[in-house]
Amino acid sequence: MHAIEKILAAKAGKSSVHAGEIVNCRVDWAGINDLYYQTVKSFYEMGGERVVDPEHVVLFFDHYAPCATEKQADNHKRFRTFAREQGIRHLMDINEGVCHQVMADHGFSAPGEVIVITDSHTTTHGAFGAFGTGVGATDLAVILATGRLWFKVPEVIRINLTGKLPAGVYAKDIVLSIIGKLKADYAVYKAVEFAGPALQQLSISERMTLCNMTTEMGAKTSYIQPDAITLQFLKERGRQDFTVYETDADYVYAADLTFDVSEVEPQLAAPFSVDNVQALSAYAGMHVDQAYLGSCTGGRTEDFAVAAKILAGQHIPAGTRMVMVPASKAVLAECLAKGYIQTLLAAGATLTASGCAACLGIHQGLLAADEVCLSSTNRNFPGRMGSVKGRIYLGSPASVAAAARNGVVTDPRQYLDEKGEFPKVKDTTSIPRGLLLNRYSRRAG
């Protein structure tokens, strides 16, 4: 069996399962986004009275963070009431951040667990060796009432990553390159496992990006075999109570592919599909109205670190704006402690509350018609970030920062030093001198 099959077998109380089989599994963590109050309605409509396991239910106020309309505020109010009445302690309010990052920050995501959230990018948790998948409101309501949910055991595609990752190239570039080659429907209701020696060059943050984007291939879930990097991350968050499953040597994959990361250069996914991928160089010099750094794909500390290095001492040119949205409160705190936020603010970026923000086209960075955005998010469909005539290009956080620095699509590798590194940002908690003066007042003296 594959490790994913072993996870599902254990949660279903079975000795073995196979691809295509329907299994009814115990769910370790159930999460509800604030978009889905219908989950609560469905819970009561199906006769639910008490949530079976409130200690393992998490409510996330991340899409409406903070609320922009009265309806959104009413949703939050009703969720808070539900949490109080049902004894749900894990209510992650508007200050906490995006669900997937919050799960990681709190050490909730761990190997061998089944994690189900009302968000399609729950595949992110494969980075921890978990079975993570997104569902709709009714399915989540079933979990609230029973603690279990049925799954069809997926076939597994293995993607082996080999070679040495070039400087200035990141997990986002790798996965965009793969999606561009395989296309958006390649892995529909399949699991995607990332394997191979190149994974040792990727942190948990970068692995989360890989697994997050498997949703854009149609995947039901994703998987990376836990290793020393995984275990160290979990140890730092106090997690040691989990089971690591391993794939049997004779397991036969539905497909077994190999990609050499040493051949990857910065990539962009152009409007209006995530698999419309070309090398960033094909768009070099194109004007960018908005550079967007954030989301569950590209809003972690490492992402802000590289952006701060590229923009340190620079000023975003007139005609271009930069919106930065840390993925969580913990990410924001760390970025403040290391001076990344201060550096980006000094360069002219705008900081917004941790959450999903403009990634789903609700608020905090929407596009007007004919505007171009280079974004570290995961989708570029028409209307995804505002006007259906807005154009979203997806790239790495480094590519976002390089575009902000110049106001046009720019290869971030040109800012690497002779050692192949971006300049370091001085750790500081102070506000840079002159931060409260905008670039126009500085010019005026």
C-alpha cells in the first residue's frame, strides 16, 4: 500500500484499502472557513444537536478578515455563537490568519492524520505527511455530526524532483513549471506525491507551496514523506504524538514522473489559467499595476524575507503599488521581529490584515478593469481578484518583489550577488527613519 492508503485504512479501521475503494474514515481535524456558515445550517438541518468532537473542530475567520460588509459581520457573529454553544475552543478570529498557515503554526498538521477543511487548498497539509482535502459545507456538517466522512481512495501519481535548484528559483517556479507541462486536469481526484533528492533543498514553507498548488492540477490530496525537516518543524511546535506511514516498496504508482529542478527558471502563469505557464522572461518589461505578496501559497516568513532583500533601500515607482498580506499572526510577528515588514513599508508597500484578502476577490487589493497584477497567490481566473477584465500573473514571491521594485515584470535573479544570494536585511524592530514621509514629500525636501 501507499502511505496515503495506510492512513485511510487506519482511520477506517481496516487492515488494507485499495485505489477506487470507498472508505468511511475518522477525521482528526475538521475546519470551517467563514465563507461556509451553511455548514452550521446543514448540521442542524440534518438533525445535529451536539458536535461530536469539538476539541478537533477549528473555525477560521480568514476570508472576511476583517469584515467588509454587514452580511460578513453577521456571519462571524453567528459563528461565534455556534462556537460558544458547542464548546469549540479553536475559534481563530480575524487576527489569526489563513487556515492552512494557522494549522501549521499551532502544530495541528501532523503525519498520519486526516485533515478536512472547507477550502480547496487543504492539499497543503500533504507537506506534513497528512491526508488533507477540501470539502463543501454539507460534507463538513456530516463530520461535525459523526466525526467521520467517506472518501474514495485515490490513485497516486509520484513526481520525483532531482537536480540542484538554481539561485533565485523557488518552489512556486517548480510547481508552475510542472502544472504548465501536465495541465490543470492531469491529477483529477488523484493524489500527488512529491519525492526525490531535490526535496532536501526545500523547507517546510516551500513544501507547503508545492502541495498547495496540486489543487490546480485537480488533485484530491498531496503527500510528501516526512523526514528530518518535517520532524524538526513539528518538534519546534511541540508535536510528537503522530504516526509516520511509509509506502511499501512494491507499490505501483498510477504514474511516475521525474522533473529536474536545475532546469527551472522563474515562471509565470498568465491569464486566465494556472496552466498557461511560460518563462518569466517572455513577459519581461510588462507594466505591473499591483504586486501582491500573500496567501496560503506565498505569504510565509521566507516569502517576506526574499521580498525584503530585493526591495531593501528601494522605492516602489509611481504607477505601481504593492500589497502585502502575511499568512498569519505568527508570520507577521516574525517578519516584524526580523525587520522585513519595516523594510517593505519603507519601500512603499501597503500592509493589510493577515488573511485571504484579495486572493478570492473580496477586499484588500482588488483590481480594476485592464489592470495587471503579479501575485504570489494560487489562481488567476477571470474576476479572481476583482474585475473580470483584470489580468493576474502568478509567480514566486521573488518575482513579485522584483516587479514591485521596477514597476515591470523583472527577473529577480538580476539582484543576486556574486555568491548567488540576495543581500541580507538587518534584523530590527525599529521603524526606519523617514517611514512616515511618502516619496513625494521626500522629493520636495
